[in-house]
Amino acid sequence: MQEKMKNNLQKCRWEKDMTLKQLSISTGVSVSELNKIENNDVKDIYYSTACKIAKALKLPVETVFPY
């Protein structure tokens, strides 16, 4: 599950041509936390955080974070 989260988040962000900084500004999630999520350095993320990220990317949560 975690590997899919990492790959899809980064892939989705790249497809939207967004930097971590831009995503951070759009979500209120720190660049360091986003980086940890992308690099699989977090055990779990809050659903509310996943929703913020997906909303900023204008994608369904399930697309960015498939389980």
C-alpha cells in the first residue's frame, strides 16, 4: 500500500506540473511532510491530509492514494 501511495502521489503531482512547494501552499501541508509521504517515510497519513492533497491536485483521493 505505501509504495502505491508514493508512486501515485509523485506521478499525479508531476502530471499536474506542480512542485512540492506549490502543493504545500495549496494544501497547507509542509514541504517536508509531503516529501516524507512521497518517499514512503511515513507509516500512515490522515485521511484529511489525503483529501487536501487530492483536492489540490483536482483528482479523486482514490486516484492519488489507491488502497
